[in-house]
Amino acid sequence: MTNLSRLTGSCALFMLTLPGSLPAAQESMPSVFTVNFGLVFWTWILFLATLGVLSWKAFPAISKGLEARSQRIEDEIGSARRDREEARRLLDEHQRQLDEARLEAKGILQEGREAGERLREEILADARKEHEALLDKARTEMDREREELIASVRRDAVDLSIAAAERLVSERLDDEANRKLVRDYLSEIG
């Protein structure tokens, strides 16, 4: 900063020594098209000195700042790319897991349907077996009762026949009397 102050002070001193800065020179108005070589010379000196100071102090700092900014932007772009790739990878992974879950859910539903159908078939088969068993039991019971009824009817018929024969033998009647006796006996029973 002290070098810049010295340079600025020196430039101001030289400006005062220029012929155009004197009050006498101000009395005669130069035209727009006249060239003052002293002014041009010192303008170039000041321009080059300013350019030198800028290139010595300011341009490296500006260049470093721009390079740092450029590097930071490149790093952020790289980070954004990595984040995007990671997000894409995670999205693909989640999609794959979702597809697997859907397939698994379909499998579970299909297994449930099949198990339900098997259970239904088993229940129907058990009901049919039970129905058949009840029918067989009822048929057996009916056959037994029919056999018992037939046996009972036979016993009663035998008893009737014996009773009728006993009366016939005891009374020794004629053929017409035998028939009348059997009819009377049957009407008493029936």
C-alpha cells in the first residue's frame, strides 16, 4: 500500500509540472484537435504504472480468486454428478426392491389362494365322507330295523299259525268251521 501511495504522490507532482497546469497556459484555449505530447507521455506513464501495480498486486489476487471459484464450481458440479448418480442408483435399488416386494406379494397371494382352495377341497371331501358315513349308518340302521321287523312279523306269523293250528287240532272241526275259526282268530288279533 505504501508503494501505491508513493506512486500516486509522484504522479500528482508530475502533473503539476506539466505546462498545461500553469495558469498562463489556461488562458489560451487549445483546440480539440491539438495534441499535447507531454500530456500523452505522462498519461502513458501513469497507465503503464497502474497496469504494473495491478499486474503485480491485483491481477494475481483476482486470478487466484477466479481459479478458486472455478475449482469450487467444478467440485460442486462433480459432487452434484456423484449425488445424481447415487440418487439414480438408490432409485434403481428402490425400484428393484419394490418389484421384488410386488412379486413376493403376488406369490403370497397365490399361495393363499391355493391353500384356500386346498382347504375348501378338504372340507368338501370331509363333508362328503361324513355325508356318506351318515347315509351308510342310516341305511344300516334301516336294514337292521327291517330285518327286526321281518323277524318280528315271522315270529308273529308263526305264533298265529301255531295258535290257529292249536285251535284247529283241539276242535277238530270240518273244513268250513276251520276257515271260520281262523277268520275269527285273525279278527281278534287284528
